[in-house]
Amino acid sequence: MTRNGLILSLMTGVILLCGCQTPTPSAASQNSPLRQTLRPQAVEILKASLRDENPMIRIHAIEAAAETQHKDAMTEIMRMMGDEAAAIRFAAVTAAGDMACYGCEQEVRRRLTDADENVRLAAAYTLVKFNYRDFHSSLRQAANAHDDSTVRANAVLLLGKVGNREDLDLLYKVMRDDHADDKVRFQAIESIARLKDTRLYRSKLWSLLISKYADDRVMGIRAMGALGTQDAKSAIMTMLGDDVLEVRLAAAEQLGRLGDRYGREEVAAYLAQNPDFNQPDMATLLAIMAIGRIGTPELTAHLPAALNSRSAMIRLTAAQSVLLLTR
């Protein structure tokens, strides 16, 4: 299997763009000092990031807005549905569905005739989320057999986000397709987990967690988090003892998504080493993401420095954590 920088791809998305997992609110969401002192700065960072010259920052900003359900960003996101970059159009149209922006329907429908098939699938997904069920078949057709692996993987991603368990048979077929690209099969695993099918726990997820490849283990952790059962949570906890720092931090972040602070000490230990918040290395990004999931005072104390980083990605990741904690 090809594993060149897959951990990095997991930070900002899957294939063309990512689908956001539903966050678990932290007890810190009632923290009024965070709301009063950091939230205004976080909102401004998100606004600036949506117009950043770097398209990857704009993509991540769209995802952050959807992840935090920051609907004040929706006007800007709707404008981005017409961006010249297909990846940004895909993210923006998908976000409209994730954020239930019914007022975006007209613009979403325009994307049904987009030049890029990925964007057309995003439009179909969002219209399904708007209760136009006839568009579901478009996602199934592309997931079942499409010559373009990116299109197929995105169709599989979107089926998982739709949340219809009637798609499980198709998703298992894709997962077992030996001719499918790795990214297609991996996305099928995560989409099946998102649909809470516990058969996956022993059949696939454990094999990822014990893989010799760190990227596989991170993907296994993400899928276990999407599955969200007690057994899955216990499996993620075992990964806090992994030899690779990034794997341990990914486990802590996923536990936080599940409302469990068990990984707090791992994140605190890394941050206690005073990492350079101006360098957007993977461990630092994962730790800052985890702050937004765990939200204990000793972790949130690092957010002001992260919000003032010279790195646009660090600032945006910190802003996302603040917005999660102050919803």
C-alpha cells in the first residue's frame, strides 16, 4: 500500500475534501473566560482563513466552520461554492449540507451541473440532506463503480455522511473490492464505521490498529472513533501506549470526540515540552485539535499562544478548538 504522508491528509480531509465528524461537546463549553477573551479572536481568524490566499487553508476553514457549526460563516461559504478550485467548491457545497443551510438550496442546485463530478456529487449529497431523496442514487452509482478513484472515494465518503444503513451492503462491497484504490477501500471502512456497524470491529478495525504502519493505525483510530461503541473506545485507549507520538495524540483527540478525557495526560505531556507553535508539524496540530475536544484548564491555557502563531494552520486549528469549546 502507498503511505506517503497519509497522516497529513487525515488532518485536513479525505481524498478531495473531508467530511467532518460530529464533535462531542466538552464540559468546557460553559467556560465564560474563553468565550469572552478568546472567541472573538477565533472568529476573526476563521473569517480571515476563509479568504486566505492558500487554498488548503480555505478548505480547512470551511471544514472548521462546519465542524463547529459556525453558521455566521455561511454567507462566505456560499460565495465559495463558485470558487475556481473544484476542491473548494466541493468543501463549500458539502458544508451547506452539514450545516443544514436550507437557504443555500438555489446555489447548491447550480452545482448539479458543475464541470467537476466531485462537486456534482457534493450537491447531490447536500440535497439528500435537504430531504430530496432522489439524489441518493447518484451517490450509490458513483460509489459502486467509477473509473476515477477520487470520485469513487468521495461518493463513499458522502454515503457515510448521509447515514442510511441501507447502504451498508454497497459499502462492504466496496471495502472488499480488490481492484479498488487504497483510498477508496479505506474510506469505505470509515463510512461503515460511521454507520455504526459493529461487524467491522473485529473484521477490519483491529487489523488497522495493529498494522506496522503508523498511518494505518491513525486511520483505525479514526474509524474506531466513528464507530463509537464502548469496545471501540477501549481499543482507542490502548493506542495511548503506541510508540509513535502522533498516533498517541490522535488517540487522545478521538477519545475527546467521544466525550472521554482519558488522553488528557498525553496531550499535556507533549504541550509541557513547549513545542514551537510557529511550526505546523503534525504532533502540534493534533495536540491543538485535542484541546478543543478535551478542554481542561491546563490544556486551554495553551490556546492564546496558538491563536497568535505565525502559522496560518496553527492559528486556524486553535480557532477551531476555541469555537468548539464555546459553542
